[in-house]
Amino acid sequence: MSFVTPLWPPQASAYAEQVDRLFLGFSALTVLLVLPVFILIGIFALKYRRGRDVDRTHRTRGSVWLETSWAAGPFLLVLGFFAWGVALYVDAQTEPVGALEISGTAKQWMWKFSHHPGGQREINELHVPAGEPVKITLTSQDVIHSLYLPALRLKQDVLPGRYTTLSFTADRPGTYALRCAEFCGANHAVMGGRIVVQTPRDYAQWLSRSGADKSLAERGKLLFRQYGCSGCHGPASSVKAPDLAGLYGRPVSLESGETIIADDQYIRDSILFPHRAIAAGYPPIMPTFRNVIEEEDLIALTAFIRNTRAEDWREEE
Amino acid sequence: MSDASPLQESADPPPPRETPEEQVSYLRAGYSLKSWFFTTDHKRIAILYMVAIMFFFVVGGAAAVLMRLDLATPSADLLTSDGYNRAFTMHGVIMVWFFLIPSIPTTFGNFLIPLMIGARDLAFPRLNLLSWYIYVIAGFFTLYSLVAGGVDTGWTFYTPLSTMFANGHVMAALSAVFIVGFSSILTGLNFIVTVHKLRAPGMTWGRLPLFIWSHYATSLVLLLATPVLSITLVLLAAERMLGVGIFDPALGGDPLLYQHLFWFYSHPAVYIMLLPAMGVVSELVAAAAHKQVFGYWFIAYSSMAIAALGFLVWGHHMFVSGQSMYASAIFSLLSVAVAVPSAIKVYNWTATFYKGSVSFDPAFLFAMSFIGLFVIGGMTGLMLAMLAVDVHLHDTYFVVAHFHYIMVGGTVSAFFGALHFWWPKITGRDYTKMWGGLTAVLIFGGFNMTFFPQFLLGYLGMPRRYHSYDPEFQVLHLLSSAGASILAVGYMLPVFYLGWSLRWGKPAETNPWGATGLEWTVPSPPPKHNFEEVPVVVEGPYHYPLKHPASRD
Ligand code: HEM
Ligand SMILES: [Cu+2]
Ligand SMILES: [Cu+2]
């Protein structure tokens, strides 16, 4: 057994340091608010213990002034920390522009990550470059999991049927824990691995060493043909189906009269539940690919649809 | 006698005389099984509950012992992973629904509410008995699910794990929780009607003991929150059994909907567990200080405020679930607000000791233990309400430590305090004070040693519900397991000296602590129908010093 107990978790980012500062600040406030209570109870209990002859005259039954001040004082102090906590949280939730995109899928009991630009895939390990903003888009194949990176003080639940995102900029190269924080069944405790933060040089090396031959979008393009999507959606097709080039991020008007922005979630749902949201003016003939396409392939398809501008599309066919 | 204030107590014990039929103590009013199992006497029903609840406390505790033993080493040795998951699920289900929620209300609440307000019984005595039977039936479902092989979902039954993936006896556990809910609802209803309708003449709302106020607030929450849980469990069952898509996205459902519904009940439920304990502590503090409590109305209304605000903060369990950023910010703010009435109580208790006449009885020590542990539990709860901090600490041992400080450090300490304070009244026997004091100290020390290291574990990044863990965490886990064994000794000690008192203890006086309150004006143990004559109340509660303090020592 190891008798070495770390006293503090490693800080792999500036954000982690800020969270620690907030936590320590609040701990100080806790001591400030709690100590007077403990000390006063001790003093009162000893000084006024039964049988002791002390002055007990002028007892009061209450004081509105006191009540107001001990309700409002601590409340206002805590409000300051509340604002600080919200500010940091908003900071962490705001997606950085130009972030390196990684997709993560969780399943009982494994994490899989794919790096968008190079298409590299890894299991239970996550390599990221230091100093560069990273955005991980997460989804689960079965139950709810939660991606927990203690060294970054970050955690995000991973839901089936939904995309959630986790963004960060890790600063300090090193190897840190990666864990699942949401109870997900028998092997929840071992559903973990590590996050490796590398200098951009090392990261580039790692990318080339784990060389996938295709980017995620290129793999998606292949799948687009394999699954027969191009039969309807391709430019040469005779079926009346929407042109998917340039679709991503655009508003789409639906048969129901609503308008929806075509994001990851919309594209995923269009493939799995095509009848839920029919694009206006098109026949509802797209078959459902539920139970046919795996989460990882969905991610690749989405990456492909997202990356294709109208021109690429044409020259392709 | 009729013009005398009921709060006065004669210094000499009443002369022995032939007691008329209705003056026979409730314990002697029949010895047959039937006289217990078909009783409608709130005091006997309280004893029935006490027995049933202690049984489940022991079963839930056994699961905790298994877990702590297993966690002494980083590897998975004593239990299989599945076994560990079943142990903490059973531990959670039993401790929450079969111990904590009913603990104080159905035992001390049941016993004391009529006595404190000057009534002969609860408003619906037979409904009261029915509530106990419902509890017992639900208990059998729990035991069945345990014996049949357990459940592997956690007491939170998160979807879609619980509906589509778990293969334990989920339906049996769901039924148990569903059924026991009706027991809660009926108890809440009974208390509310009793407090409204059966107060003795002169017992105005402003003269109610604070114990009654907190039980009144608790009952409102029981009545309003529990049905939400019942409905949620029915939906869960429909998805699991019939495949109706409600929560599982593969069936077109929404898994977060479940979390919203569950916590809409379960956050108020933590106040169901806590408010009665606060009521107990208000009584213990006043009796220990022998002084009018400071800020009566502030303590009374803060119970009501907690009951109301408790319904508005469920989203603080979902900060990392993918709920909107704005919702999270609002829930965080409301969670700060919900702490205010709790803080008010703590400050008022503190002020009550000022110029009091404080005695270091076991009940006082348990009350101190409650305040100390509850304050730490509450402050760490506020830390968790700070969004960026919660993102790191959610679902780690920090949370486990936080809720144990409140539920075990707080509520269970108050439960033991109540047991030591009202034991002479309930059983008519005195126990050895020294042992009571020693127990309070052992529990306080053992508790801190068990759960304080878990705050550190949590901040270091150890997630909860982990069967095996990184070796770097072992030292803290070992400390925690060692503390748990001290804690276990502390919890077991009362079995001996309280048990001893039942047979060999001195008969208790009517008012052994010299405390105010109508329950201390009737003999110990109280007669079957509580009051010989309906008491007339002429003054507020906690009217110290007593005009004729029934002196002890
Ligand atoms: C007496 C000593 C106790 C010990 C050593 C103990 C220990 C534990 C442990 C090890 C866990 C599992 C944490 C994890 O794996 O993440 C746990 C969970 C829990 N405990 Fe205790 N516990 C004790 C008493 C209690 C009591 C008295 C209550 C209630 C009154 C309680 C309520 C809970 C709850 C609600 C959970 C969460 C269960 C869940 O997450 O499903 N515990 N406890
Ligand atoms: Cu997990
Ligand atoms: Cu809560």
C-alpha cells in the first residue's frame, strides 16, 4: 500500500487554479462564519453552566435587529461568491472559437475519442495539445456517463441521444486522470483512463504516429456512400431529397412550420428519427437508420455533412 | 386543579393511590399481541414504528459495514463489483426511505405531538395504525428485493440505467418505495389535521412548542412532495415493464425529465429528513439552557420558509447534466437563499444559551453534536451550490461527506438526542447519564473521523459509487473505515445501557429534566389517554424558570 497521499489535486489549467482559488476563498468564509458560532456556544455553555453563580439578569427573548443582521450579513457575503462561481461557470461553458474538435462516445464501460482533423481514434485515452482550446462533443451509446477530468476541475454528463460539450484549454503538459463520475452499472469504477496533455510538438508527433489515413470527415464521406445516403442526397439522384451541402448551421424550415438550426443534434435526429422533423417541401420518404448506424459513424457522417460546401459536393460525383 | 397552570409541576411526587382505569400507563394497558398490533394509541404506534425503524437502521448499517470493509483496500476484494453496487443501492434505499424519512416524525412525532398540544390522540388514530402497516408491507418488498438478489441502480434510479439496463430486482424496490410513500402521505395528513384541530384550550399557534412547528412544516412537504415521487415511479415502471418511451431516448424519451421529477421530490425530501431534527434540537436547546428560546417566531417561521423554498432548488443536483446555463445560475442563487432560514436557526440556538442555565446532560451533548455537524454539512452544501465548484465536486466523495454530515451527523444525532431526552417519559425509566454522555462523544468523534477524510477524497477527485480506486486514495479511505468502526461502537452502546434501564433503571419522575411542555406534566410513562383532564394553557412555551421546578438531584 502507498502511504503517499497527495494533499492537493494537480492543476492542469489556469481555470483549475481559479476554481481552487474560489474554493479556498469560500473555505475561508466558512471558517469566518462558523467559528464564532462554535466559540460562542462553548463560552456560553461554560460560563452559564447550571449551578454556577453568574449574572443572568436582562435576558432577552429576541431582537429583530440581530435577526436581520445575521440573516442578511452572511447572505450578502455568500452572494459575492455566488457571482464569482457563476462567472467561472459561464467561462467554462462558453465554447471557444477555433477550438480543436474532438468527439467522444461513452458506452458501458469504455471511452472512445476521435480527433476531427486527423481522424485519429483512441480508447480510454485522450491526447490534447497544451495551450490550445479544445472542444469535446460527447454522446453515449447506452446509459448516462459523466466525463470527469479532475486536474481540469471539469465534468460533463454524457447522455444517450443527445450531444453535450466540454471545452477547455489545458496548459500544463502531463498525464492526468480521466474518470467516469456518473454511476453507469457494474464496471463504473473502472471506466476510466488518462488524459495526456502534450506540448504542441509532442502532440503533432503523436498524431502522426497514430496516423489514421483519413480525417473524420473523409471517413464520413465514405460512410455516406456505404449507407446509401448518396443514392437520395447525391446531386445525381432522381429522388427529391434536400441537398446537404452547406446545410450545417443554417436555419431549416420544417413541414410543421417551425424553423430549426441545423446543428449536430438536428443532423443526428434527422438520420435516426427522420419522421420527427420533415424538411418543408420534401416527401417523408427517408428511412430511419436507428439501430443501423453506430454513434461513432453518426459522428463521422455529421462531420462530413458539416465540412462539405456546395462546391466539394459537385466535383465529387 | 383546574385553574392551575398545566406547566406547573408539584415538587413532590403524587401520593400513591389506586389508579383509575384510564390512569393506567399506556405500557400496562394490555399485554396481548393484539393490544399492540391493533392498538390505536399513538404512543403504542410510536413504539411499533421505533422497532421497525431500528430494524431497518441495522440492515442499512450492515450494508455500510460491508462497503467500508471493502473500501479499506483499493482493489475489489470482499465484494464483487455487482455486489458492491447492490450494497450501496440497498444502503441508500433503506436509509433514506425506511430510516431517515420516517425516523423522527413517526416515532417521537407520533408519541409527542398529541402530548405537546394537549390532545388525547392524533386526529385519525386508525389511519395512524394503517400508516404503520403500509410501512411494514413496503418493508417486506424491500427485504424481498434484498434477499432475491438486490438492485443495482443506486437509490436514485437514474434512467435509462434503471429502466433498460439494470438487471437486479428493480421492480420490487420500486414497489417498496412507491408503497412506503403512502405511509408518509397519511402520516403527514394526520399531523396537519391534528395540529389544526386538536390543540387544547389556550394552546394558540404562538404557544406551540417549536417541535410542533417543525413537524407541521415537515407534514406539508410530505403531503405535497411524495405524490410527485409516486407518479414518477409509476412512469419508471411503465417504461421498464411495458417499454413505454418516457425517459429512454432510444424509445423517444428524455432521461433528464426523470432527474427533474426525481429531484423535485428528493430535494424537499432532504428537508423531510432534516426539519424534524431541527424541531428536536430546538427542544433540547431550550431544556438544556432552561431558558426561553431566543427568537421564537424566527425559528418557527424559518421552518415554514425552508419547507417552501425547498421546492425551488432541485436543479442544483443537475449542474453538470446538460441543463441550461441560465437555469443553473438561478438554481444556484435559490440554493444560497434556502440556507438563510437554516442559518437563522443556528444563530438563535446559540443566542439561547446566552444567560441560560446550561446543564451538560446527554441530550445537550447530542444537540451540540447536531449543531456542529449540521453547520459543517450546511456550509459544504453552500460550497456545492457555487457553480464552478460543483462542476468539480459533483458525484465525488465530497458530496457523500456533505450529505452524511447533514443526514447522519445532523438527523441521526438529533434522533439519538431525542431518544435520550424523552426516554424517561416514553419508558418510565432512568438510564445512566454518564453512558449517554460517553455515547454522544464517541459518535461525534467517530463520525468526524469517518466522514471528514471524504471531503478531502472528493476534492482530490475520487468519484462516488466506486468499488475500486487509485492507490493514492487508500490512506484517506483507511482512516474513514477506521472511524466507521468507532462510529459503529457508538451506535451500539445505547442498546446496552438503555436496554439495561428498561429492567433495572430507577422509575423516572414526571419531569426529570425540569423542562417546560405539556408532555412533562403527565406521569412517566403517560397514561393511556394522556391527560386526566383536558389541560388549559395560559402561557407561552419555554416559560423558564419553572415556578416549582421539579428538582432533580
Ligand atoms: C453508519 C455509518 C455509515 C457509513 C460508514 C456509510 C457509508 C456509506 C458509503 C461508503 C456510501 C457509498 C458511497 C459511494 O460508494 O460513492 C454511502 C452512501 C450513502 N449513505 Fe451512508 N454510511 C453510513 C450511514 C448512513 C446513514 C445513517 C444514512 C442515512 C441516514 C446514510 C445515507 C447514505 C446515502 C443516502 C447514500 C447514498 C447512496 C447512493 O448514492 O445511492 N448513510 N454511505
Ligand atoms: Cu460510470
Ligand atoms: Cu438538493
